[in-house]
Amino acid sequence: MITTPLIDDDGAAFWEAAGSGRLAVQRCGACETPRFPPRPMCPACRSRAVIWTTASGYGELWSFVVAHPPLLPEFARFAPYPVVVVELEDEPGLRVVGNVVAAPDAPINSVDPATLRIGLPVRAVFAEIAPGVVHPRWMPA
Ligand SMILES: [Zn+2]
């Protein structure tokens, strides 16, 4: 079984963009503050206005952990594997959680966590993890 994202109204544009190989950034329609994950209200000004822009897809590792069991059975078979937090190059302060992989469709344990370091340049890649569900992931740039 593949766990797929729950696509709600707030995140639909993010997933739609991922489906066409773009990393979308939700931002406030009033003050333009970017935010992740997508949500209905701006944390800076409380506006509910939303606009979407496309990020370059480049960033650097801001932090990471190495996941070990206990994990959901679907993920336990890949352990240990890194889970990363990437700060986007063109959106300083905006951080996205994900996995780092050796190739777009490689398993989430395809990069040895010992090779990762804070500040490692990465770029977004996209993989269809289930029919019609495209996930952004990260590869060393
Ligand atoms: Zn705002």
C-alpha cells in the first residue's frame, strides 16, 4: 500500500503544480508572505487571500533526521532513511519537508545519510508515487 497525500482545497494547487513538474509556493494575496505547508490564512496578516507562484526548485538542506523504526509498516522497510528540511533558494526562510533521493524515482533510502550535510545544495525533482499522484523530492544539486 502507498500512502498518498490528502489533497484538500488549501493544497490542491501545490499538488496540481507538482503534477506538471513545478514547485508551487503559496503566498498571501495581501502581504505576499510565502508559507508552507499550504493553509487558509496568512500567519503574518491573517488575510485569507491566496496567490501561487512557482519556485526555482533549488535550495539547500536546512536540517535533516534519519528515520528509524518504529515507523508505519510502509516506511519501516526503507529504514534508515533521511527526512530533510530544505530552505528554498528564492524564498529565504521558507522551508519544505521531504525526502532526498539519488534519482527522481529512486527509493527514499537511496542516499546514504552519512553523505548529507547542512547547507548541501539540492534541487526539486518529481516522481509519480501512485497513479496520478506526483511527489516533489530532493536530489543533491
Ligand atoms: Zn499576509
